[in-house]
Amino acid sequence: SRSRTHWETTHYLCTQAISFILMGSSVTLVVLLVASTTWGGNCLSSTKNYMVLPMTSGESSSRPSEQMFLQRAGASNMTEAGDKEKEAEVETEVGLLETEVGEMEGEGHEADVGSNSSVVGSDWTEKEALIVLAKLYYIFANPSSVAKQLYSRDKPCYDCITGSEYPPTKPCRQKGVLDEWRPTASKFLRLGFHDCLKYEDGSGGCDGCLSFHNMFNVYGDAEKLSMPDVMLTDNNNLAYAADVLEELYTTVNFPRNSPKLRKSLRKSGKSRADLWAFATQAAVHHALVENNKACKGEKDFETNGRCGHVYRHISTGFPCIINMQFSMKFFSGRQDCAFKDKPKERSWYRRRSFETARHEVHPNPHGGGAETSQFFADWFNFSRRETVAIMGAHALGGFHGTASLFKYDWTRGQAHILNNQYYRALVKSPSKMSSCAFPPRFTGGPQGVSAPTGWYVRPTRKSEHGGPFLWFHYYKRCPDCLNGKNVETEGGQFFRSDFCCQECATKTVETINKGCYQEVTKDETATNADLGLHIDFKTGAGGIPLSCDNFTKGRKKWSTKAIIEGKDRFVDFYTTEPNCPLQKLDDGLGTLAMHEVVELYAADQQLWIEDFVRTLEKMLSNGYSKHELRRSFNFDGVNCYKSPDGFACYKPTD
């Protein structure tokens, strides 16, 4: 009654088992075809579970090994393997153990199957690096379609159970790809940082593993003040990006329409940790290329040109285009986490190969500049200048409220490109608000002048102490107008009138009706950790910012009690501009204070990106001495372009 595909699969596994016996191997295979009765109803009704159990010659076949590897495979999965090379069929579709396939081919790596040792990454050739870079460029340009490829390989639903400590209270029956899961460039940049966090005992670093604590957690629209304070970040929403990299790591021709590797990265001795580091740097390279395309008015892949580039519409004092002739070096030799650190197998849980049971030390996004810089000093050995430099990564990507309770973007309408807008916002540089449309619109003051900007801080009143506390970037600007018609969505009725469009087109800052020229916020936000780089403030319970003039003066004093009760009519929790002193912490010996470094990066984009790249390389070597890693590739001069095969990358020859 089984499908032909399942019989073929069984035949293949049995053939390999017999070949092991004939070769005299001490490893035997027990193949169990178990009809699925797991949660999910129709979602999983057609799925078979193939369980491959490694046994030593002294073990009884009646006792399952603790080193069991379990991977779902179904008829729908197997039919996609028709055009796959044999290696991809074995590793991805059938789910054979890495050790057994390696022994058969003389390439045994045991990182995933029970050895307490772990893979130390071998060197990459330039050709391998360029092929993988082209694959990653395809993923960055097509995150939704690539996500569907991965999803279709895990039919008919995606495993999204949070950790293996406790059985889930309900099945995860996710049949689609949530927007916040998509494998975008910003997601890979975040993955690189989280991978390089150390464990609580000070060991670890960049090891190609993640804790799944709180993974796939979704914060819903709970009642106000009902949630516990979330005082540390976590790895939530990173599993999908890591799953995509795992497919790239083990399969020669993933994603579709990308160049093939002759041998998978795993087969050629590369470590998972090295791939994650390479993907992090590739994401930076791609985001810088996209920045330069937007500077020239060319269409980008993420928004198809809908959002444009704000630097084309304001005066900054520096070139919009970033000179990419700096040297960004990729080093190999990172070691994957050991099998002994993997969580236990559960009948209801598919453990990922890159999952660890150990917990990383995460930063507090609610802390100020002192706490943020101390975290990076303690766990990455960063100077305060390096801390300011690495935080510029926030220019790429945005928040997901369902994953972190923080909302909106650091740079509205510009979150798909990497540049120094993050710092310009922190120092309140004049700018214009971006509206993604065809053509993109940028709104400033009367007659198109740049708008003064600033920051309000507001309690969202989600958690028990009134947090998270979000800083909203305001623009003192005119309404958004299109062909003389007001299309504004913020502000009051008068501000959204066509009269204000006429006022803004004909009047000056001095003569305009003040109701048409207001301080307005719109979906551009930051955290305490961001603003604390430039201004100095203390924080209290739940991350409430304190100690600045406008938090403490007279009857307008901020307090947790006032926020929770919400009854003090004298306290403004919506348009309070704190008026904090500048952040004067420095690295000693006449170095620049943190606020001066922020201002320097806001004024000199090229200087920031060069500091950022050096700091990123240091971040990606966390946990290693300078003698343990080897230079394998240099991004200097690399060009990638769209080709019939998806993307191709090359380095010009001299």
C-alpha cells in the first residue's frame, strides 16, 4: 500500500546497510518506517518518519541510542529529488547519518551524530567562496521564494516548536512563511551576532549553534501591563535563517537557480560556524551594494526601487556612495559546538543539527550606554568606540513586535540598505521622512527644506512596569502631499488638509501656518541601548528612562507608578523630549567620548563603514585566538550580478 517512492527509499537504505556489512563496518543501520500519528491532522497525515539509529557492535538493537538522529521525510519530499545529485539525495532527502555517509565515502565528520569532538572548519578556496556568495545573493534577493523552497522540502508543515525542554501545549501547524521569518540580509547579520555570543561559563563564541529558548515565541495583543518585563534579547525568529543555511551547508544545489558546488560544504570539511560567519559578511556586502544602487537611483531587490534613498534628497556633506575598496576579510577555522551540548531527542521534537542546550549571555536592550558598552567589553573585548561602531548594524533591518515587543524600523523606508543613517538619526541631523511609493516621496519642511528632527520616548505599557520603552524619531515637517493632495496618515484633521499642502508649497518656515508645520512621528524608533550611545541616562524597573531634566522636573516627573496608573494629567508620556546630557564615557588616554564617536560617524560615512568592518571581523572571531583562524577570502573587488542561473560573483584579475 505504500507509494513507489517510499519503497525506493527503503530499498536504498537497506542497500547501504548491506554494503556497510560487506565492508566490515562496526556500524549497522536499523531502519524503521513508522506511520505518523503526530499532531497536525491533515498537516502531517501523509508523512513518514525515517529513524536511523547508529549502533556499535556491542549494543543491542532493542535499545535506541541517545545519539539518535530523526528527520522527517515524506513522499512529497522524495519526489523533488529527481534532479539532485546523489550526495544531496542522501544527505537532505533521506536523512542518512553524516558519519555513515562519510564512512562510505571516506569523509567521516561526526559533528551531528554523537561524537564529543566537533568540526574545525577547513580552508575555503576562492571558487567555493564565490559560488556560496552567489547563492547567498540569490537568497537575499528572493527571501520569500527561497523560504518556500525550504518549506516545500519540509512538507506539509514547518517545525516551529519552541525548545525541547517541555512538550508543547499545542501543535505548531504553520503552513506558510511568516514575514518576520524570511531569510533577509538583515536576518543573517543578526544571526552572526547571536552565534558569536558566549555561554554563561565564558566558553563558546562563534560555534554555529543557537539555543532554542523562546524560539518561535509570538507576543500577541495581550492586555496592557500583563506581560513580564523582557529584559534580555534572545534568538527568537532566527531558526528559519539558520535552516536555510543548513540546507545550503548540506546540499550542493540549494537554492534552485543558483550555481552548484562540486561537493557540499559539509562534505568538503567546512564548519557550520564558518558558513554562518561568511553569510554575515555576505549580508553586509550585499547591503552596501544595495545602498550604492539606491544612491544612483537604480532599483534594489528588496523594494524594487519603491523607497529610494533619502541622501539623494538632502545635503549631508559626504558622498552617498560608499567606496567599497576597503578590505573585508573572511577567516576560516571556527569550530562547531560539540554533540554533547545538543538537547535530548524527544518524540515530539525535531532537534536541529545547529541546536545547543546551553544558554548564551544576551544583552539588555533596555540598558543605557554604560550597560551596553560594558556588555561588549565583557563578552567581546570591545572598546567603547568598537561598541558604537558595531551598533550601526541596526541601520539594516527593523523590529518585529510579535518577536520582541519592539515595533517599527530604525530607519523608516531605508531598512534594506546599510549606511550611516542610524547615527544621523541619533544626533538629530536634519532630514526628510521617507514614504515608499512609485515614485518614492521624501517629506521635509516648507518648500522642500530638510526637517529638524528629535526624539520622544514613550511607554508602550505592554509589560508589568509599563515597557518596553520606545524612542520615536520625530520630524518637524509638512504633511505628505501628492500632486497637491494631502495623503498624510499622521497628525490631526487640519494637518491632513489640502490647505496645508498649498501652505507648504508656497510659504517659508517663518510664514507658514503653524498647524501645517508640526513635530510628527511615524514608525521610526530606537531602544534605550541605541540612544544611550549618544546621551546619558539611568534606567529603572522595566527599562524606564530616568535622570534627565524633562523626566524629573516639577509636576511632570516620570515614575513607574504614574505610567502604570495612567492618571496623572500633568505627566506627558507621548511627546516628552528628555533633554539628557551627552554620553561622555570614553576609552581613556585622550580618546573620544562615545557621543563624539557617534557624531563622527554621523558626519563621515566612509570612516564608519571601515571601522564597522574591522569590528565585525573581531566580532566573528569571538572565542578564538588570532592563531586559530586563517584568512580564506577577501571581499575586496568582488562583483555579483544577476545571471541566467540566478546570480554569479567574480573577482577581477589584474
